[in-house]
Amino acid sequence: MRPVSLGRPNLRSDKIWRDWVESCFAELERASQEDLSAVAADFTVTNFTATRTLNAGTATTGDIANVLCTLIDDLRNRGMKRS
């Protein structure tokens, strides 16, 4: 999600307040529509083994790193089936 600026509400009337709240929600929705593959494109991952299973009870640092790198790589490729 990209950073958002909502400004300050104008408290002169209930309608102005409601309009401001509605515009805040609309801005948050637009910000959350960002393309994840574009965000992931700024990351470079190397030297990992593709791993999509993680046992949180026994995971090592290497296991977590492999899952994270796999997730970033999948996001960059717009899905795990694409290359």
C-alpha cells in the first residue's frame, strides 16, 4: 500500500464532515489497489530454494528466508506458475 495523505477535516457542517470521511475511505481504497508485482519488482532475491511450506513450530532462519524469497519471487512473476 502506498502512503496516503488525508488532509484535515473541515468541521463547519455534518455534510462536509461526511464528504471528507467518504473521500478518506476512497483514497485508502485507491492506495490499496497498488500492483504487488510492481512493488516486488524493486526487490532482488538470490541464492534461495523455492519453498512454499513453512512449519512455524520448527522453522529455522533459513526456512523463513526461503519462504520469504519465494513469496517475493512469486509476486514479481505475478504468481507461482509464471516465470
